[in-house]
Amino acid sequence: MPCRHKFITDLHLEQLDFEPATLIVGTFNPDWDILSNYAQWFYGRTRNNYFWDVLPRLYGEQPLRQASPSEWKAFCRRHRIALTDLIASIDDADSNNADHIESLKNYRDDLIARQFDEFSFVDILDILVKHNSIEQVYLTRSVNDAFWRQRWDAILTYCQTHEITCKTLLTPSGGARFRMPKGVNMSLGDFIFEQWQNNWHFH
């Protein structure tokens, strides 16, 4: 059976009660029960993800890493931020295939790109057309590899032709530790915050 996104009903912004100015795009959040994915909303695996620590700090607010999804959503509403992901479903995923389970439970984008071939993607361009209030778009990963670059290039081109800021950000996951230079004397959360601050539209 396909592996759908855990928050698939939120991906196209149809639940929003405000017009967003900022769109933050991630990759995928799997919904198979067998994976024990405890996330309650986007970037919700907070044991190894600093998104809700870093993003509020950019706006001079206290970290929300230990907060509830309702508090996360209220923060986004206050600052007109919408969240989505690139993938809505991995259509050739098989919950009886041990390799597929292993690839998904590690939440690693490189394994998704290598292990699977059939995807349903979120139409980010359609979101941008429908919500012309969006002034900046951020992807929370690099696009060094061909799979993610292909997904991102069309979005980047659209943004450039419509005068929308479009940037990639350092992953807010624990994997960011591998980007820290040796000898840097700061916490991983502070390192990610510093990198995001340098790329955010009002730094």
C-alpha cells in the first residue's frame, strides 16, 4: 500500500484561515502506523528536530519545541507562515517490505530518493498561484542531489520570475551537526539558528 503523508490534508493549505506571506517547504512525513511516527504536526519529531526552536527565535519569541500543535499553528497564524512538503505520497511503498520500512523509519531524504520510484508530489506552483500573498519560499534542506534539485528548480524559476524570495535552509534536523565546522563552540540549535538567521528575509 502507498505511504501517504501524515498531514496530507494540510499540504495544499486548504485548512488555512489566513493568507500566508511565507511558505516553508519540507520533504515528507510518513503515516504508516508501523513506523511509530509520533509527530503531531509538521516538524513534530522534536527529539531530533530543532525547527520549533529556531523559527520562533527568528521572530524574537521563545522557542516552541516543547509546545503543542495548537501553539505551533497559532504562531504560524500570527506571522502568516504556511507549511507544506514536497511529497504527498510514496506510491510504490510496501508496508510488508522490510527495506521500505527501514528507509522510511529513518526519516532520511536520501533513502527516499534512492529506494522509491513512484511519488505523488505536492503542486507547489499551484499553491503559489492560488496564494499570491506569498512573498518568500524556503526549503528546509539542500538540493545538492538530482532528485530534490529536480523538484526544486521549477519552484525556484517561478519565484524568480514573480519576484518571490526563494532560498534553501540548513536542515533543522539533528543531521545538521555534520555541517558544523570543527571547533565551533555552540549548541546545535544555536548553530542552526545562526544559519537560518543569515538567510531569512528580514535578517
